[in-house]
Amino acid sequence: MNRSVQHPICDYEGSDYQQVFWESGERQYEDQVEAIAIRRLLHQPGELLLEIGAGAGRNTIRYHTYRRIVLLDYSISQLEQAQARLGQDARYLYVAADAYRLPFVAGLFDAATMIRTLHHLAEPQLAIQQVRRVLKNGGLFLLEYANKQNLKAILRYWLRRQQWNPFDLSPIEFAALNFDFHPKAIRRWLEENDLHLKRQLTVSHFRLGLLKRTIPLKVLVALDSLAQWTGNWWQLSPSVFVLAQAGNTMTDSPANGFFACPNCQGEQFEECVTHLKCQTCNHEWEIRHGIYILR
């Protein structure tokens, strides 16, 4: 864990998370049901999408309806893995940055996603505020969060096998920089930031080792695919996907620029092969093998 100036950061630098957790960790069920949720919620065509917490690019190819995608992650090594997976295609731009200080001008993106990322954020409201700032009016936000009020947690609480209350609206930090959130709290934070709920899907209903070992993968995925549609009625699964849409409260037109300096919010840069130089504060931000490092 590294620390930025103000906020704790969960840094996957040097981690083999993609290989160990997803490729070798028997997570095919979770991966496939998340792919279904993404396809159902974010199928609209668009120009520019921001993927916050992109990691090694596991989900990037699933945003195929967007012409350009910015992969943002705090970890440089994760973005290097994404480059190896996706290549140097001009469709992809790689940015190492802090989700609390998104280095982009206001109103830039048509859509943003944050999947398996919010649960590492100690101040989720601030990150959501940043998402709204960089979204255009009417822009879409696809958010996945770890659900505090899941059925397993409720049963454990009723049986007195856990102390924390799954019905309480406060986040629960069950491990260092690993948080579960209450659905009502998530919806409140979205509304407070002019992000209006359009659809909820509940995901990974059958995330139990016994079920994954005894029931064929195709059957589990098919059952979860059906159960996802109940998300607007109740949220009892360990993972919830929500699609929200930005309102029309942004009065100023987006600037002509792209990046905004994390230090001073300046929007004018001189770009060289090895760095971006902010014309306002003169800070130089490194460009390393095609990765813009603005953190």
C-alpha cells in the first residue's frame, strides 16, 4: 500500500493478480457473469470511454461499442500487462493516475466504468465526484461494487457468526483497503453527484466454492444470467452492477484540451517523446513506453 498526498492507495504495482486471480484462480464463473452484465448495461455506441481501475485490461475488449478507450490504473506494471494483451493500437490510451485526482479536463468522456475498483477506495464519494466531473452531460457511468447487504452476510449476522450489521449504511472495511458498501449508500452517493440510476443488475449469486465445484459452469452462468434481472427489485448478491447517467448540470462547455494537470489543474501541455510539461506549473509528467504517468 502506497500513500498519495491525502488518500490511501491500494497499489497493485508488481502484482501477478491477473494471472493468479483470474487466469489460474478458478474465476471463470465470475468472469463470465460479469461479461454478461457489462454487455447488458453498456451496449450504446460512443466515442470516448474511461476505464478506471483497468488493471491488465481484462474487461477492455468488452467495451467494443466505443471508438477510443482510456485505460486508467494507479499501477504502471498493470498497464504494461494491458499493453501486452491489447497492443499499441491507437484505440487505446494508457494512463497511470489516481482515481481521486483524474487528470482530465471536465466533460471529456461519453462514458466511464469502474469495476472491481470501488471496494479499494476509502473515500468512494470523492472518486464518484471525480467521475461526474469528467463525464459529459448525459454521459454513462457503469459501476460495480461489493455489496455489504448480501445474503451470506445477512445469514451470518442473524446466526451471530459476524459482528457487523449488513443493514447499516456505513461501509465495512473487512480487510485493509477492502470495503463492502450498502446499496442505499451507493445510490445516495450517485444522486448527490448528479448521476441518476438507470438500471441495477445483481451478479455472482452463486459465488460459493461448493457450487462452483459441483455444478457445471454453463449451468451456473445461465442461472446467474436469469437472476441478474432481479437487481432493480432487491440486491442480495455479493456484487452489484449499476448504470447511471449524468444530468445536465454542467454549464460550461468542455475545454478543447484532454489532460488536466493533477498538481494545478492546468490544461495546456507541451508534449515531448518522454514527458508532458504543464504550461501552468511547469511540472513534467513522464511518458514511459506509451504510458502517461500522471499520479
